[in-house]
Amino acid sequence: MSDLRQAVSEYVQLRRALGYQLRGYERYLADLVCDVECSGTSTLTIEAMVAWACKPTDAPPFRWKTRLSIARGFARYLQTIDPVTQVPPLGLLAFRRSRPAPYLYSPAEIRALLDATDTLRPPLRAATYRTLLGLLAVTGMRVGEALALDDVDVDLPGRTLTIRHAKGDSRRLPLHPTTTEALGAYARVRRQLCPAPAQPSFFVSTLDTRVIYQCVFETFTKLRTIAGLDEHRPRPRMHDLRHSFAVGTLVDCHRAGVEDVAARLPLLQTWLGHRHPASTYYHLQAAPELLALAAHRLPEIGGAS
């Protein structure tokens, strides 16, 4: 193994020990090292990293930026070992990706999406996707967080979920009794149809293993068509269930007459697992109903002082 390849292995191992997931980093960095070695040098240069980042010429610019960011992190580590290593400046290949406008599901659309799971076969697959999508809708969890749940994370008697594999710190969510009932029903069906799963995951596939995101994405696309949601623009995404939950939470606060709704935002931020308030505010944009309810609380223009 070359020095650079050894450094890649040690770098990824160190970062993961610090809690970073780094999915696919070995593959990306191994490809970078291969390009460097093919050039006849053993030194990581800015020129080599930029050339590697832009290698998929048909990729959108934000992909180049992401690839260069991966290379930059490795270069910073490598520079502590080999001082001649160059580190690309932060502004290089700068690109600001526009975020798609969130789609806000209505309760009827969520019901249609859940009803569409009845078309899935076999029965275990139908039960898994109905429960998974329902959980995303009523908790606002990230898809990856739900898929990472293990049996030990779902405390049905205590009515709580523990999210351990999150972007931020682990957190525990209290569950509504109806949500607990739905999760319990799924657990019973799963034990009947899959008595000996190969992994400790709560949501299981028809192969008795943890459900993977790619399969969920493909199945959701199919369910969206069955539910009649394809004609909307932009097309609803799974992640939009998270947006809908965030907006729905504040709408419910306004309707319930909560005096200081803004004071609830830090609670919503914690619930959603956001590190920064800006991420929570992003989930609340494009919500006409929320803006209308908030506007009713503004003092009348020209009223008595």
C-alpha cells in the first residue's frame, strides 16, 4: 500500500472515530489517489485536486464543489504529516446551490400516500412503507434517521423514540398514543412475517435486512404516482413531509391560541435536530397559511398607540 493510500485509510478511520459517517469517502479518496499516482507524483497539489473534482465533466457544478470539499478535508489532514501538501482555498469552485421550494402536503394527500402502500407486495413491504411514511409525517424525522432506528430505539411502553444516528446530537422524541399504537401494530406484523431478521433494525425489508434509502426513494416515487401527486410542480418529495410537519406544528400553535409562538421555535429546532435556527426557518418558508395566521396577530396599522 502506498503512503497516500495508507493516509486515506488512517484519515477515514480517525474521522469516523470522532463521530463522522463519511459515506463513500474511501471510494472518492481512493480515486483521487489513483489520479495522483497516475500523474507520476506522490504529492497532493491544488491543481491535481481541482482536476479530480471536475473529472465528471457532465456533473453539475455543485458536485464539483462537493468533491473538492472532500479532497480539501483530506489535504488538511495530510498537510500535518507532509508539509508540502497543498490545501485548496475555500473560495475555489464556489457554487451556491439553489434549494427547491418545499411542497406542503395536505392531510388528504398524506392519507392518499399511505393508502397507496396497500398496493405493495408482499404484505411485509406494504406494512413497512405505510408505517415508515406515517412516522415521517407525524414526527418530522429525517428519512435516514427513521431507517437507522433499531428495536432498542423504539420504546413502546415509554412512548418514546431515541434518534442516535443524526446530523447533530442524539435526541429523544415523545410519541402520541396513536403513533405508539401504529408502531406496535407494525412490530407485531413484522414478528409474524419476519420472525428472525438478519439485523436489529426496526424497519425491515423483504430480505429480512435493514431497509436502504435507494429502495425507499424508488418505492416513494411509485407511491406518489399512485396517490395522484405527480401533477404537482414541484413534485412532492419525501423530505417535504418534514417541511409539512414543521409548518403544521406552528399552525397548530396559532390555532390553539399560544400567546408567544416565536418562543416555541427553539423547541421545534431541538425536535427537528437542527444545529442552527436558520435551518428551522428554512423549513417554515413558503407557507401562506402560517403567514396569514401570523398576520392576524399584528397590531392594526394606524391604531391607538
